[in-house]
Amino acid sequence: MVIAADTSSSAGLIKTILATDAIRSINPKINITLFAPYFPYARQDRRMIFGEPLSVKVIANLINQRVSALAGKQITTLAAD
């Protein structure tokens, strides 16, 4: 099963997590592929303050617990010479 999700906001992310959880409760063995063009909290890849959560890791763990695969969209900007 492929789920295309709008994860550009925290609300969209929560809806996606709830939807994948509902699907898993119906059929725990189903393979779920999540297509998310935007990965939330991806810019926080290091801790700035001691004790601060590493948001990208927390979100990745939440998603990895519920889906079999994650597909996304990479936008590459080329600098003009």
C-alpha cells in the first residue's frame, strides 16, 4: 500500500502517523510505503542546546515504526556559473 501524505505541517504529520497506525491495526503484515515530498524537522540535524531533542531523529523513528519504506522528492538547485 502506498500512502501519499502532506507532511508539511505538524498536523499533517500527526494525521499521517494516525492513518498508518489505523492501517496497521487492521492488517499488521501489510507493507506500507509512505510518499512524503517534504520531511518535517529535517533541518534540525544536530543539538544546539544541551538536553534539546534531536527532532529529525524523533520524527524518523515515529515514521520508521509504522511504514515499510519511505519515498520522497529531492529538489536540487544548481548554481549558475
